[in-house]
Amino acid sequence: MNVRKFYASTTREALRQVRDALGADAIILANRQVADGIEIMAVADMDVASLAGAAERPSPAKPRPAPAEFSSYSGSSSAATSPPVSRAQIAEVQEKSKSVPVENEVSLEPITQDIVREIKFLRGMLEGQLSGFAWSDLQRKEPSKIEAMRHLLSVGLSPLLSRQMLEKMPSGYNLEKSLRWLRAALMHNLHVAKENDDIVDRGGVYALVGPTGVGKTTTVAKLAARCALKHGPSSMALITTDTYRIGAHEQLRIYGRILGVPVYVIKDEADLQLTLSDLQSKHLILIDTVGMSQRDRRLSEQVALLSGGGCTIKRLLLLSANGQGSTLDDVVRSYQTDDMDGCILTKIDEAISIGPVLDVVIRHKLKLHYVANGQRVPEDLHLPNPVYLVDRVLKSALEASPFILQETEYPLAMAAVESAGFAGTKRDAGALRG
């Protein structure tokens, strides 16, 4: 049996050498990486078959020459003798050959990947062409809708929400009437808390959750100050679970001492339930949680901590108004649970446009309880005014901004949205109320 070595720069080239030299049924014994490329050891299938047949036949009386040793790349046989090959050795060779990929599978895999990549490229080109045709056709038939779409995109609203609103908007409106209709649609779909639904008046147990740096501790202090002024310091209590950051609970303790409100530090679920049981008589209990990224693995632990026990803890998600729209959308998807009572917008004084955060609130149907526009306690916390918020969104377009699309770039942008799969998704299909 001649075992031959083949060298090539790539696996495909080496397999082609094996096929040309030994046939398509050659058995590959081993392959490894070498300095110049790939080395493959292979043997012809007929050699293994003849070797197996020889091993099964009874040995003749007269001596026979021993089988040749493994040969080099040239295929020449050595004159040295070796003991007869046993069935166990043959089985071992065949077992090794099973672990090597079949030649057709190895060669077809990169070809399949090339085909899939080419199909995706052609699909993207086709979608871009179709989106450009659709945009041009809409621009010719209803130019006011095109202008309205440009305005919505320029103020930071997502293409998905903008497209849904334009699909529901009646035809035949001029630009001024279209903007009035869009303003009314945004106000209708923005769910805000009314004066009689104020958390401070309603009372209960609320946990403020959200990513790092959105202002949870400061917002807890603002709510506590509002409750202390309205119902007295004895009507409420503060709890913090933030034992990760150095001095985090000390910051809340300082606020508590100023307001005359007790502050409790808890470490686990049992401690939390015991503390809540002792504070049942309080009108309002606010829980300050540790800030976590929406992709932090500990987020599930926080959810379990606030969900255990018999006391109902409602969550308030804090969203920073100066955040990027896609990031805010990811935050909401990660934090949203069945006991999510709504959200609070922070840092609206730092945002040039609040379009992205308002877009996220509308599409996910979150109830907006408060907006915060500064660090002062408790002055910079207000009940949401939908008229002010929507007017601020629609008037915040910046023509000189480098992030505003030019007229010729809108078809490309809409084609990219279509290719990303945002259009027609069941997940967001019912984002707007009629």
C-alpha cells in the first residue's frame, strides 16, 4: 500500500492533486498545516481494498515478501520489510479516513458561500432600485408626503414610525395641512400620565431602572422631595440596591438626611422583602437600583431581585433624551417587562432633538410619567406636556447639521431601511393608534 503526500498552498488545491493522482475514491489519512501551505496524506481506495482482501486470505505455506513501507511523495516503494498489516491496523486507517471531510463537501462549501453572498448583493441592488423608483413615483404623485417624510426624518424620527404615519395620513393634503395632521397624530399616540395619575399622589412601591448615567439617583431624590413637600417626610422611604459603585448609597443618604426621609441599603432578595414588609404603612417607597447596560448579564439578576416575594414592585425605566435612537430602542427591548409601569425622560435640556427618544416611547407604547431637564432638586422634574414635547420635536430640524440627508440621498436611505428588514415587521406593525 502506497501512502502519498501532497503539498499545496490551499486545501482545495491539495484535494485536487489527490483526486488527479489517486482518483475520486481516494482515502485521506491525515492533513496538517505546514510552513508553505497544506500537507495531505492519502492512499488509493483500491490499495486499501486489496490490503483488506489479502489480510482476510489464509497465509500460504511459503514465505511471501512483506508489504512495502509508506512511500514518499514520488510514490517509490522502500525495500525495507515490515510486519504484516493486521485487521486492526486496517480498521484504524479506515476510521481515520472517516474524520476527514469528503472532497465534494469541502469544495462546495466556499462555492455556496460565494453564491449566497452574490445573491444578497443582487438583492440589495434590486431593493435599492425599487425603492428609488417608489420614491420617485411618490414624489411625482404626492410631493407633500415626500416633504413631510423629509421633515420627520430630519427631526430624528425613525423611518419606520414616519412611514407608518404617512400611510395613515389622508391623501391630497398640502405640506402645511400634512404637518398639522402629523402633529395631531404624534400627540394622539404619545401616552402621558395625567395630573390625577401622578406617582406621588398614587403611591406604591416603584423601582427606578435603566443604564448607567441616566440620572436614577437624582430622579429618586426629586420624587422624594415632591412627596415630602406634599405628604410629609414620614409618608415615604428610600431603598437602594446599588452596592457596586463606591459611595453610591452615601449619595442617597445625603438626600435622605436633607429631606428627613429614612434610607435603607439592601443586598439580596430576602433583605428586600423583609424591608418592604416593615415599610407597609408608607405611602410611597422608591427603590434606587444599580445602573446596568442593556447587555449586562446581571440584568436578569436585577429582574429576579425586583420580582420575588409578595410585594408588587413597579418599574420605571429612565431614558436619556440625548441618547442615540437605536441604542434607546435596544434599552427598551432589554428592560421592558410585564410590570413596567412606564418611563421617565431625563436630560432633555442636553438634547438638541428629542425626536429619537419620543419615537421610541411612542413605538413601544410606554407611559410617560415625568420629564427632567436639569440637576436641581426638586425643581427640574415636571409632568409631561404633550403639546410642548411634540412642538419641540417638529421644530428641531437643523438644516446645517452634517447628519441631515440631502435630497438625492433619501432614496438610498430608504433602500437601506428596507434592506435591514424594518419594513412590515410584525413586531412593530401596530405601533400607531388610529
